[in-house]
Amino acid sequence: MHAFAKARSVRIAPRKTRLVVALVRGLSVAEARRQLAFSAKDAAEPVLKVLNSAVANATNNLKLDAATLFITKAFVDEGPKFKRFTPKAQGRATPIRRRTSHITIVVEPKVA
């Protein structure tokens, strides 16, 4: 059995968030929490929040032990972009695309 959690439209670019998610993919929950707590990346905070939510879903809904859980799948999809324009020289305007992320983390107990 697996439990998962999603965070949608997180205001961090997917490219930056994928770097953090790649650090914790395949780790145990305790080790992943440790990695995220000491990571200097800004994306570590929302990823940790999604991880804690997935663990809570596993313990409360599926009655799984949190100590045996591992991250089996963790991925980041691109969310909607906020599109703005900034003024440039000689009356021109250039677009600004503020990217967002959809973070998904799946946890399962370790099969012995």
C-alpha cells in the first residue's frame, strides 16, 4: 500500500525544486527529513511539508508505521505560470514568466 501527498502551484521554479526532490528520492523518511532540514535550498521547506503530509496520510489513513516508510516516488511537474511584463529601453516590454511547481511524494513501507 502506498500513500501520497501533493502540493500544487508552489511558487518556486520546477527546475530548482527538482534538485531538492532528487536528494530525497529513495531515502527513508527519517533520513529525508534530516536532509531537508539542513538543506540550504529554499525549495526544501515546501518539499518537507509535502513529505510530512504524505507520512501523516500513511499513518492516519492506512495505519502504517512511520518508521518503516520510504520515499518510492517523488517528482515535480510544472504548474501554471504567472505572466507579467517589465519595461525596457525605447518603449519596449519584455515578458516575465514566474514559474510554479506541483510537488508529489509517494511513500510505502519497506518490503523485507
